[in-house]
Amino acid sequence: MIRMLISLVIQLAANALGLIVAAAILDKMTITGAAFVIAVVIFTVVYALMQPFLTQLAVSKASALRGGVALVATFIALIITAAISSGLSIQGAATWLEATLIVWVVSLLGVFILPLIFVKNRVEERRS
């Protein structure tokens, strides 16, 4: 149970970083402060639901598509988040594609790096 909670917090943080970085880089993507938390939660829930569904679809229909599942899930999560939340706005086809790639890369890196930081801090706490 604790492990699942930690995993959820890490995923939320990684997705938040992805959205922040994309909004900072892209002029036609904005995230408002008040609705940011809601946008991150919506994005994370939609992504978590879409990822296994799309993976299963890719496995059953075309296994070559499995590599692109995370990108497609990210794109769908951005679309639904922008539609539901007033905290995320993306304008222009190029911005949608760039935002998808940036959020995917930063979230992926965050999922790998954040646990390492957490473990490092825990080890340092136990040593002192």
C-alpha cells in the first residue's frame, strides 16, 4: 500500500514537472496556478487509464505500436485535461505535438530520477 502511494506521488510529481517544463518552453501552452493541481490530477488519471488500454490494444492488433503507446497516452491525456480543466491551454497543432513530446520525456525522466532522489535522502537520513 505504501509502495503504491509513493509510486502515485512520484507519478504526480513527474507529470507536474512535465507540464511545467512544456509550458515554460512553449509560448502557446499555458498553465494557470489556481487550476494547476487539478490539471495534474486529471492528466495523471487519464494517462493511468489510457496506458494499459492502449498497450493491450497495441499487443492484440499490432505489436509494433507498443513503443508509441506512452506518447499516444500522453497526447490523449493532454487533450482530455485541456478539455476538462480550465488550468491547461494549448493552441496550434505544432504546440500540441511539441507539448506531447516534452511532457512525455520530462515525465519519463522524472519517474526515473525522483525515486533516486527519494532513496538518496532516505539513506542520508538513516546515516545521520
